[in-house]
Amino acid sequence: MPPSPPPSVAEPSASPWYRLRVSVSTPPPFHRRPRRARARLDPALRARLLGRRVQRRSPGHLALIIVGCLIAAMVAVWGGSQAALALLDSTVGRLPQAQTFGADTLVYDRHGVLLADMHPPYDTRQPVPLSQVSPLVQQATVAVEDREFWHEGAADPLRLASAAWQDLLHGASQGASTITMQLAKVLYLQNSYSRTIGFKVRQLFMARHLETQMSKTQILETYLNDIPYGHGATGIEAAARVYFETDASRLDLAQSAMLAGLPNAPTGLDPLRHPDAAKARQLEVLQAMVDVGMINRAQAATAAAEPLHRGSGRADDVNRAPAFVNAVASEVHNKLHLDPYRAGLRVVSTLDLGVQGKAEQTVASQVAAISSHNVTDGALVSIDPPSGEVIAYVASAGPNVPGAQIDLAAHPRQPGSTFKLFTYATALAEKKVTMASPVEDSPLTLPTGGGPNGMQPYQVRNYDMKYHGTVPVAEALGNSLNIPAVKVELAAGTANVVHTARDMGITTLDKADGSYGPSLTLGSYPVPLWEMAQAGTVFAAAGVLHPAHVIISAKDADGHELMPAAAAGRQVLDPGVTYIINAILTDDRNRQMEFGARSALTLERHLVAAKTGTTTDFKDNFTVGWTPRLVTATWVGNANNTAMRGTTGITGAAPMWHAFMSQALENISDGWPSAPGDVYHASMGDRDGWFLNGTGPQAGDQGVNTDNGCRFWSFNNSNYFWCGGGPSGLPGDPLGQGDQGGQPVPLPTGVPPPPAQGGHHHR
């Protein structure tokens, strides 16, 4: 038995055939059996056209119409028997593949708040189950399109015959298609239109197929989700949002009647472009509902008189974090190989919309505060270290800044001295230095790397243009001294520093190892802000890299999870090394010489590690800082790469970092771990510190010396440095086995130049 129709919303009238009388401003007349809205032509012109159509009818055409009616009757009478289906199959061929429709992808934040509705421009579809469609819409659709829907088969032979006869006599279709036939046309015939008998027979066959495969409820649900409603909206949910800015489940009687009439002629009845025609059609739908007893006259009159608040006519263009949503789209495409704008997914992202709002406000406020220094833009990325989930992602300082259309969190910029993190981590891991190793901060000039072409002598300078004598590594890093950093880099091997950065997630350093010169440690090679934040998670997570990602879950329309589990964390740095780096950068005493006490790199009630970076030409300010619970990287500058005036990491990006972290870490404990087993605490000279096993006072640490024992060589058009003892393992090392290089040459000789716009970099 066919399922019962949805319950009516009002008591049925005593007689389903009375005429409705309503008073509206310009009320078009109701018709008792409304089927298709037709354009009103000049009566004389219409008479001439109809006369010509009748003249063109031939006995053969009449025969075809009669055959079509007989076929329709046969299908209805035989009820879809195998013989009938076989006859139709032999007549029209095998059933084609049903058309599939794309659907909007909805993106939510980690707490289920809608972030974005992703769809192509002016093309939206949001399929919903029938239970989420107002019963009024269902009733209105059935009343005006196919009032016998719940009790008939795929076709209505009497309506087909009547339509054929009227077409023969008057050349005007009476709307003989059932809802099932209309759905068949949408699914199998790409909603095309033809007046030929062959087309109608094919449509009948496909409708009969749908009847054998789907229940009436399923047919109506599919119809309501797949039928075009105009204005770029496919399906009732999209139509409700486009025309009335509401959900399909909340449509009232007036809205339901308006939308139920649109599939008849979506363009001509568009209520936003043709309100009079849409109103006339709405009244026809209401009359149809009265005729079949779904509503009474009073309800119809009330609905007809209701003023409708119409929407903007635009699809749901919700996008509360455009740059982040673009990252979501990229992750869907790269990991699932789907079109994110047509896949119909329900995506739960990693973003916390509340935290995102604080981040956006912080970036905008700080950029505005220092705008007098020729600063127009900023960016911020915050990541959860134990998971790699991106919590906040701000790509610019707002929609009205010069770089508003550029994702400056993903666009590579020179990170300045924040890159020293990789240099000191490498040197510690190789046991070339300890946190207490003395480094001489004295004049250092390399033979090349300076001048416009990079071929002049390159004199490394500190930010304050001073020399500070011998300083321990902890103070050299904490105060961001450039000369000691270059010396430590040469001791560790520039290529090894590159490898460390890559292991920690800096994928943009993709040139040959020998392409990088000593200015690497000063941040002269551009990297994206988000990669610096990702690298910071390694220090916050005891040396484990959890790759940054923006999606927690991505499910299809059936609720099946498509997104693979997040990549497992990978140990890329010794836990002891990260413990020592954190010990240096959480101790405010190590940076007081250059930054003063309790600078923006400290937080009340929290122990934090942080490092700043500024380019010599003042085009970029970076700050990267963390606790084990949260890592945040910030940047300020100009999208067009013009220089700021007198703004450094401590005055530009650091206040932004400080303000955001103060809010984001509120009521969150720091969670610093205890010392790992491969480090020990000891005193060396007048300093206490942490040392890797086999280093420090036990090993007689002599400090960093770049005056003797360093070598430089060229191999395959690349230059290499090594300041350690014995073979380096680098390509072409003259001391390596099977080497092809020349004799080692003491520094300084032939140092490769930094990249364009390189030079001295500061704190």
C-alpha cells in the first residue's frame, strides 16, 4: 500500500471545489485546477498563433498522441509488469545513468558553530531529509503539481490523454506530468524539454522505473531536493534560504505556497524579479490547497494577505574566516580528492571561533596602534601542540587593509632572528655547544655576501651595532645577537641547520643544501608564518612534530567519515634539546641586556618561551612563542613589502603575541614537563644550566671558535661550510671518502651570498 500523505494542517473543507474569495491589492483570479503559469499575450496575436498550430496538426500527429496515451494507459493498467517494462525498454533503450547533483559543503568550528557555506557562485544546493521540510511545503507541492500523488502510479493516463487532446486542439500543454515524471526528467533527462512523443515515452519509462525503486516518500524527498527553484537555488532548503533567509523546516503557509509554485517556471515566476507573477502563482497554489481540502478559505486568505519578507536573493555566503576556510578547501581537495564546493560534506574544522574572534581583534588593534610607523597589516596563527590542530588563523588585519585579499599567514616572508631557533637546536643536538658555552661576540666579516650583487665583503652586525665580548650561548640566543648566531651556525654546519628546519616543518626551504649561506640563521630566506608556528610546536611538544591541519572530521551526506585520521606525531628533535631551548627562552634574565626585564615576551601567571625576529630593512617583524598548551606566531609588515619605520619584533609583533596569548591562555595551566632522562643540571663557571649527557662541564666545554678549523668548498655549483672536526658528511667534502672536492680552505674564503634583499637581521 502506498504511504499515507502528510497530515493536513487544518480541517478539510466541507466541499473541496468551492471558489476562494480573497482581497489583496492586485489579486489575480484563482483557477480551479492550476497547472502552468502562462505568459499573457495580446488576444489577437494569440488567436493567430493558435490557428497556425492547429493548421500544422496532421492525422499522423494525432495518431502519435493517441499512441502516447495508449502507452501511458498500458503502463498504468499493467502496473509495471515485466512485460510492460520490457516493451518500454525495447522502445526507448536502456535506462541512462541518473544525473548527480553537487551540494554545498558546510564547515563548522570545533564546537559546531557554522563557519562557512562553500558552494560555487550563484549555485547552491543543501539537501535535507523530508522530516526537515515544512509539511506545508509538501502539501502545497502535491496540491499544485500532482494532487493524486499519494495514490497514483508513475503516470496519470487521464491527465495525459486530456493534455494530449488539448495540445492537439489548442497547442497548449495542460501540465500532465506527475511528480514522479518530473523527477524522472530531472534525474535522467537533465531537465530538458521536448514535445515529441518519443521524449514523453522515455520519460514515462524512467518514471515507472523510479516507482519500482523508491517509495512515495523517497520520491517526494528527492524531488524537493533536486528540483530547480531559480536564482541559483536547487532544492527547497536552498530556495528557502535564497528567497526568505530561513530554513525549509520553518516555512509558513504563505512562503510555502510561493515556493511550491516556482518549479513550474523558475525564471518567469522569480519573486525577486517578477513579484506580480510570483504573487499570482502563489494564489493559484493556495486555491489548489483549498480545492483538495488541505487548508480552508480563511487560512488561504490570511496567507495571501501576508506581507513576505524577501531575502537578498543570494545563496548563503556565510564565511566567517575566509583564509582559514580556503585552507579547509585545500585540505579537502588534497586529502580526499574532492571538489570542496560541490562535495556536500559536513566538515568539523579545528578552528575555535571564539578564540578566532580574539585573534582578529588583537591583530587589527595592534596594526592600528603602530600605523604611524607605516604598518598596514598583520597576521597570526595559533596551534595546539599535542595535536597540530590550528585554533586561530588570521591572514590580514581586516577587510579594508591594503593586503586584505592576500593570505599573509601563508605567504612566505623573511622571519628574521626567529630562525635562530633552528640554528641553536642543531648545534645543541650535535653537541657542538651547550647553553653555557662561551661565544665571542666580536667583529666578523665574511669575504662575500655583501653589496648589491652579494659579491662584496659581508660584515655581520648586531642590532645595537655593539660588540659584547664573550657571552654564554643562553644569552646569545636570548638577546638575539647576530654575530654569535652566525658563528654557531658555521660550527653546526649550515646544511645541517637546513635539515633541522625541514624536519620541524619548514617545507619552503626546498633548494639544494649548498644554496644557503651563513645569513640563513638571520632569517634571510622567506618562510610562511604558519610554518614557523608549526615548528614552534616541536619545542612545545618535547621534540614531536604533529603536522598542522585544519580538519577534525569530514562526513558525506550519509554520515560516513571520509577524512583519514590525523598523521601520528613524529619525533624530529631530541627531547633534551627542546628542554634546553625552553630553559633558555623561559628565563627572562637571558634577554634583559637587549629587551629589558618583563618585556612583551613574558606573561603574568604563565611561564612562556618566545623569540622575535626583524629584518634589517624593517620589512618584517615576527614573534614565535609557546607553552606546552598553545603555540602562537605573529607578524606585522606591509603586503606590498615596503619598509616599516623603526618597528622591531619587540615593538611590532611581540605586543600582538602578548595580547593574544594573555587572553587565549586564561584559565589554562602551562603544563611544562619535567626534565627528560638525557639531560642533567650542573654549574659551569658562574652559571647554572641544563646539559645533554656527554656535554658541559663533564666534557670540558671550550666554547665556539670560528677562527681556526673551519672549511669551505664548492661542489656541483653549490657552496658548503663546516666548522666541526673530521669529515662532515656533506656532498663533496674533501675529507670524506670518495670525495670529489678540492682541498679544504680556511675561512673566510668564498662565502656564498645571501639571497636578494638579504643582509643583517635583528632581534
